[in-house]
Amino acid sequence: MARIGVVVFPGSNCEYDAAAGVTRLGDQAEFVWHTRTDLDGIDGVILPGGFAHGDYLRPGALARFSPVMGAVERFAATGGPVLGICNGFQVLVEAGMLPGALQKNRGLTFLCQPTTLVVSSTSSVLTRGATIGQELVVPINHFSGSYTCDDETHDELVRNGQIVLRYKDNPNGSRDDIAGVANNSGNVVGLMPHPERAMSTLLGSADGMVLLESFLGVKVAPFVLAH
Amino acid sequence: MSSPAPLHRALGLTDSELESIREVLGREPNSLELALYGVMWSEHCSYKSSRIHLGRLPTEAPHVLVGPGENAGVIDAGDGIAVAIRIESHNHPSAIEPYQGAATGVGGILRDVFTMGARPLAVMDPLFFGELSDARQRWLVEGVVSGISGYGNSVGVPTIGGELTFDDCYASNPLVNVLCCGALPTQRLVLGVASGVGNLAVLLGSSTGRDGIGGVSVLASAGFDGADGAESLDDAKRPSVQVGDPYEEKRLIEACLALLDDGLVVGIQDLGGAGIVCATSETAARGGVGMDVDVTAIPLREAGMAPFEIMTSESQERMLAIITPENWDAVAALCTKWEIRATVVGRVVAPSIDANGRSVAMLRVRRGFGGEVLAEVPAGSLADEAPLYNRPMARPADLDAIVADDPSDDEPVGSPNDDLLELLVDPAWVYRQYDSQLFLNTVVGPGRDAALLRLAGPGLPYSERGIALSTDSNPRWCALDPRAGTALTVAESVANLACVGATAKAVVNCLNFGNPEHPEVMWQLSEAIDGMSEACVGLGLPVIGGNVSLYNESGGHDIDPTPVVGLLGVLESLVAPPPGWEWRMGDVVVLVGTRHANSHYRFPLGGTRWATRRGRRGGHVPHFDAETLAAAIDFVAGEVASICGGKSSDVTAVHDVGGGGLAVALAEMVAVTALGVEIVELESHAELFAEFPGRFVMATNDVEAFIARAAVAGVPVVPLGTVGGRTMRIGSTIELTVDEVAGRRRGALEESLAAVL
């Protein structure tokens, strides 16, 4: 059974939901308070959704300075799987652990709605159990989820297969319909949609299961760095 | 030369109220004491105009754990879980500053719920504005919705539904009501009571500033003067609006729930309207103990605040906890973790003994513990002993003429197709801005008959149960007949719960009315309370909490009476989603429930959306008939509950026939499924748009079996037609393509909001 650390900043609010997704798939979730500086014994890290430190500045701009982020960075550097969901994605981008930036949605309103995602790359911890072109219904829930990056970064993302998920019907103006990206090694992934909210047909969709299963390594072997 | 108004009048107190204060104290009050009475005896805090009427509502049932008068009502939902629910208004703040007004409305209602030890799990927002052709209304809608979205999403409580009503009567006085529901392990229930002489009163959360001073008296308990929009909503009142900080509130929720989990508090109370004076006097009065407050201990946001400002400020995101001195270190440590300020500001003291030898819980405001006493008043006199008014009542003189002018007699003119399209509105533009899914409980979210949630949350024991919530109102009915209108509103709400399989367990209400000094308004209020009482008794429902919002007037014009009800229902087993509106190709569509209204007219149009859009605001409201309603509602709830419990069924879709009538209910099902329907000729044109509760559109793939079950239950069923094709057709009256119906419904709200850019 894997031990998954769910990082909790003051202002996080999806930590219970992320933990529920982990335990539902038979693994163990452990809350990691943002002041912790070690991740000893942790097999994977999830940065959940919410409004870390209130996000009154720019989403994730303060959280990147929380003591735990040093530990997350070191964990990732050794190949440890790290997943940022929504606000967690914003934190990873602010921390420089993922390329690009997230700006306000095209319509300048918060959006909570189901979206259809298309798997564009399977070389990441989040998508390795899915198939290219597979469509997954997963909800979004954000104000600042419009992914952007410069041309050079975009070329690189495409070349390396780092764009892992795209929106079928772009809800927020993201460049190239990008919903989720990975780092070059594939062990750090961020996405704006909430796979933990799509784990049960009672709640509308169980399509998020394949993503979290991949991340937890339930169905496939442990993730090996691409290089 | 005129002399300045006496202080008590400036504070909103009448001359006779000043006399009552002199009697209570046996002396002349000082100016600080007057200020305390000014806020606590305001209409908003004291319910002085409505209290004698509210006593007529039924409040008891075996499952009620906490009834009206506490911060929130609480019921036993089974499986060791209690559910707390509360509804409030934030009308006047939202009229002046829509974003902050609506945001702080959310913040306030959350504190009412977690004060009871419950984790807030859902928020709903019934909203009422003027017509969107007016630019100011569009500004208000955008501000209010983004305020709810900005605060609710950030604080981490899903907003799962509400209502959206547009009517000119709200043009200068919009209504922003907010309901919150939370859950707790039953044994953790706490009440806002101070006890234990020597215990400490600890102020948690934000520092205290000058925002919101007099909010309850200046804003919530007076109308707006000017006749027209912006001018009447004067800037002078803006400083009485509070400013919200959802991040502070989020940490406050987590810290307070942790304090309760660890058993570190004796009692806890939120600071809402009337701030510290309200929280300290209410906890002391409930506990029968005295309270000394050190006004110099309270952390301030700005220098130079006077004691009356500190005591009455409505700065947001503050709680008052009563703790034993031994627990102080643990409380302080926990608050440090959550970055929450915790300050000892008061002490529980023994009650005083008055001249007649009776024990009296005194609230003393002092400069330093043991220092100079700045104010000393009986806590109960502030909290519970405001004068009660039996204000004069009068049925509006013109009401008979209005009722007699009944649109049910009108010859149909124009195109029913156009009439139908005009009535279609999809509120998705609003609810897409709300996080409706947090905590993984939302089985049915916003935009349907009722919201349905799993009864689950952090720290709760496991349960397979579900809870359902619906908010409803019908000011059009209530303007014509507040008694029947309110009774039917309750029925409508119970019917909405049935569509998701839930059985209603409790009612909360938010009574939005005009100026109680107008006898017609008091008559409307009294009638509405009687109607609510009649419906609740008839349907076996307790009222477990409520809020009265008066002075909803502008320029001398009162709003239509707008009693909003919030219904809480429980579903025994929730393992599969209810059928919803999504019918399938080939299904037979049936009307379940009595086809004809209990009324002089078979299909009454008085107070309908159809008639109102034509400027026809008169007519009769159908009678409330508990027995017939209950039979249909129980049957539908049972059919849906069986599906939610995992049993197979021939029922594929369910929709309550509500605002807009049968034609709108059918069109909404066409729109969401993108499947047409072929409906038989109805009895009359009026049947398309008549409104009266207790009717449901259902779809079945085995109509004979369905009719047989309904017959056993004694509930009438009329087959209406068949699902299929790309056209919505009703006899010879309605013929629209699926795309016309869906397109118009989807675009209606956004087009209106974008009307003049």
C-alpha cells in the first residue's frame, strides 16, 4: 500500500476529497501540514485544490514559499511522483516545477462544470494507464485556469509529450486547449480539472479513476524516469 | 432653529423604548448603554414586530434536536448524524454594495452553522432582483453572484442551489437570502451558552474595525428613502456594510471545529449582527451568568475607536468561545497553528442580585478587568426583553379589486409558442460560478427541482443516507393571497424534495416583507405566518428556524410579500442517482397528481409567471389541500427513493410542475435531453401555464405497471404523450423544434445580462 502525502496549506479545501480518492483506491492518505520540511516515508505527493494562503495575490504565489515546498522539490528531483490538482497545479507552476502560467478564465468568471478531456500523452505518472485519444469526463472548478506559455515552451511541451490532457471543448481559453502538463521527466504533473471529483457514477462520472489509478500505480508498474 | 435629534433617536430607539430602558435600569442610561440597546433592540436583532406572530408556527417533532431561537435549527438525521440548517437575509447590504453584501451574507450564515459544532456542507442562495432591462439590476446581479462565488468557493463550502427571480418590485430593494446546512456527529452538538464562573470569553479571528457599525439598526431595520434606484441607495449608508475575508473564515472554521473536536470549549457563539454586545449578552443570558467584557482587550484594526464602536462593530470572521482557564494554553496553541488570533476579552462572573433579591445576569463593559465600569445592563434585557409590538394590521383596501381581475378568464391572444419561449430561463450562468461539488457529496446539484447530497463529510460516521434541500418562494401568489400563497409555497418545496426521493423533515423560513409600520405589510406578514403554519401542520413539518427581514421598501413602496422557505429532507438510502429530467426515446410521459386545481378555476392563471409577463397581476390563488398534495408527493417520493436505493424501475424521469406550469416543465425536459415530445391536446390553453403544486411530469418505459402502482396509492395519472423526434408538440397549441427550446433556454439569461453593453 502506497503512502500518499496530501499537502495542506491554510486555505486548501480539497484535501479531504483528494484523500478520499486515494483511500478509495486502497492506498493510504496522510495530511502533510505546510510547515513540514520532510516527506520521509511518503511514496507520492498530491497538492490539492483550494485557495492556499487565501490566494489574494496570485494563485500559488505565496504557497510556493511554504516550508513544505522545499521538501516537495527534493522529492520530485529524485523521481518521486507529484500531482498538483487545480490550486496544486497553480502552486507547482509558481514554484517553477512545471512550465507555463495560469491566468484568469477567458470569460472572467469562476467556472464549475463538467468537461471532456482528451488524453494527449501517456508518458506521465497521471496518464500512463490511459490511452492516447481516450476521452474522460472530469469537472473543472476554477477562476484562474487558462493555461499559457511562450512559443518556445509550447514547442518544447509538444516535442516532449508533456501536454498530457487537453479539453475537447475549451472552457477557459487555455492555450492549445491544455488542461494538464507534466515536467520533462513525467513524474510531476499538474492539471486544472479535478479527477478526485470523478470517482463515482453516483456523482456523475467515474472517469477520473483511470488518472488516479495511474498516479497511485495500482494497475501498472512503478513509474520509471524517462531518461 | 432646530436642535439636533436626541441621541436615542439617532440610534434608532423610539421615545417609548427609551422609557422602557429607564425602567429596566432604574436610572438614566449613559450613552454607551443606549448604543447597546440601540443595536440589540433593533428590528433585525429583536424581532420586535414579528415575534408575537411567529409563536403560531409549529416547531416540534421527535427528530428536532434544536428548534428556533438558537444559531441554527438541528435535526437528528439518523446514523448518529445531526444536520444543522439556517437561513438569513443580507438584503440591504447587498443593495448598497452587492459584492461585499452577498459575500458577508455567506460568511455570516456559515458561522451560525459551525457555531453549533457542525461542519458547513452546503449553501443555497435565493436571489430577487428587478428586471434585467435596467442597467443597475445587471450590475447588482453580477456583483451579488460574484460575491457569493468569491467568498463561498474560497471558504470551501459548496453552493448547491438557490432561486433566481426577477420582478420590478425588487428594483430598488433586491433580496439576497442565504441558507446553510451542515452536519455533525450527534454527540458533538454545542450551544451558545456561557457557564462556569471564572471561565474566560475568548475572541477568535479578525480584529475589530469600524466596518458595519450599526448594520442591524441603520441598514437592516430601516427602509431606503429615495424613490429611485441609485439615489436612494445613498453612499452615506455604505460604511455600514461589512467587508468579508473568506481566508480568515476558512481558518476560523477549521480552528473552531478542531477546538470542538478536542473538547476545549464550554460554549461558542458567532459574532454577527450587533457584534460583541450581541454575542456576550446572548451567551450570558442563556447561561444565566454575568459577563465582564474588557473593552481595552479587544484587538482593534484602527486607533481611536470609542467603546460603543468596539462593542457594536460588525467586523466579520469573529467568534466568541467560552473556555475554562486550564484550557487556555491548548486553545492558544491550536489557534497559532491555524494562524487565528485568540484574545481573552471577557470573564464569566456570578449573576448579581437585584433589589428584589432576584438573580440577574449582568453584562458589564469595563476598562480593564476590575477597572472602570462603562456600562452595566441586564444581559437578558438586551437579548430577550426588547419591547414586543402588536402593530396595527389591515388588509390592503385595493386587494379585492385586484383579486377579482382574474386572468384565468382571459381569451388567449398571441402565440403560445412565443409565450413558452419567453418563460424559459436556464440559471446556469449563475450556478456555474459556484463550486457545487466540494466534499464529493453532490448527487444532484443546482438548477434542478431540489439538490441532493450524500450525508457524508469529514469527521462524520458512515451513512448511506442522503439529504435534500430546496428553497422556494412565490411572491406573485403571496401578493394576491399571502396565506394561501405561503401554504402553497411550502407544498411546492415539499414536492421538489419528492423529485429527488426525499421526505421532508424540517422547514426554515426567511420572511422578507416591507415596512412593518404599514398596516398592510403587518397583515401580509401575519397571513403568511398563518399560511405557513397551516401547511406545516397539514404536512407534519416542524419549523426549526427562521429570519425576518422587514423594511424592504424604497421610496415608500413595499416589496411584494416574499416568504422564502428552505426545506430539508432525508433519504434513507442513496446508492444510485435519482432519474432526473432526462427521459429517453420511446418513454411514455405522464402527469402525476390531481389534474385540476382546488379552485374556482380548473387551471388558475392568477399569480402565474405567464400572466405576470403580460402585466396581469390579479386573480385568485388556489386553495391549499394537504391531503391531496400529500398523496401525490408521497407516491413520487417513494418511487424515486426506491431507485436511489438501488432498485430497478420503469420510471426514467421526474420533474415537478412549478413556475411557468406544465408547458415549461415539459420544455425543460426537452431542453436537457435534446429529445422532442409529442403531447396530446390539453383541456385548455390555460392548462399550459397554470401553476399549482402537487403535479409531476414523469416518464416511464412501462406505463401500465406505473399506472397500476399509482392506482394502489390512490394517485391520479394522466398519460400525456411519447418521447421522440426533434419537435416539441403539445396538441395544436405548441410546436417548437428541440433546438429552439434548448437554445432559447440556454441563452436567455446571458442575453439579458448582456442586453446593453
